[in-house]
Amino acid sequence: MQGIGLGLRQAIAGRLFESELPELSFVELHPENYVARGGRFRAMLERAADRWPVLTHGLSLGFGAVEPAEAGYVRQLKAFLDAIAKARPIVLEPVVGLEINCPAANMGDVTGDLSSRRGQVTGTKTLQAGSLAVTGLAPLVELDGYAARLKSITGGQGAWTMALSHYEQAPPNLQQQLSTEYAKHRRHEDE
């Protein structure tokens, strides 16, 4: 997600809710700060979720450790995840910056293919006579198989590089699909 975000911490929560912040896009939190806490911590989370998208950092729990997982912690974790589900979480996807070198004659095919992958062209520049560089942005998930596609489009004359640029909110249809799959998985675990 692009924009201005702020970490949701108890020390700043009062000021966060009382002030008018300029176009705050989201708040983020670390699950470990909320798992074992209720009361005002949970209320703070719910109040933030009413106003902004709430982003969480990754959370995992290993059950293959030497020590067994504590049942109380697992219950607290489930309660936290239930609270996050009510907070209307959003899914972020990585977006990469691309530079694609290709023959000038293939520019239209390359830019069209990038657009078909939910990508956008941000610029072009001539490298040498007959070749150019196309720069752009695209969701990483859309670039599966891109090397083979570029080879096909350019007759083996294209090359590309990518680097992580930022994260953006996934499209609504993808978020819905992931939410449905997650709900099915949760129901299966509860059975």
C-alpha cells in the first residue's frame, strides 16, 4: 500500500485518535502487542479499524517445536485473528519495478503484454540504434512465466530485470478469493 501509515502503539494512540492527521492511509500493528491483551488494547484496535485499514506484520505459530504450544496462547491467538477479521483486513501484494530491454520494433508488443499483466509503463528510453528500454511497474504475481513470454515476443532478443518497488492493495476480486479460501480453511480447522 502506498501512502502515509503509522504504527498503532499504545503510547501514541491517544494523540492518534484526538488529532486530525493529514490523509493517513493506514495503521499497522505487530500481533504480539495485541495477542495476550484485551480491554483497552482491543478497543484501540477496533477504533482504529473503524477509521483506517489495519495492516499486520506476518504471524506464524510453529507446532513442530520441542515444547508443546501453550493452549492458552493458541486461544489468545485465535481471539486476535477473529478481531482482525472483524477489522476488515486488506491484502497487500508486492509490486516490482521493471526494466525491459528489447528491439524497438517490439515495443508495442512488450508494452501491451505488460499492460495485460496489470502493469503500467512508466517510461521508455533509446539505448542504441534499434533497441530501447521500457520501464514500468507490475504486481509480482503477474510475472510468472514472463521470461518465456518476453523471449517469444522479442524472438529471443529481450532481457529484463526487476526489483521490489512497494506494496499495493490487491484487487477486490483477489481479496475476495483469498478471504473465501481463508474462511474455508478456518472452518475446516474448527471442525
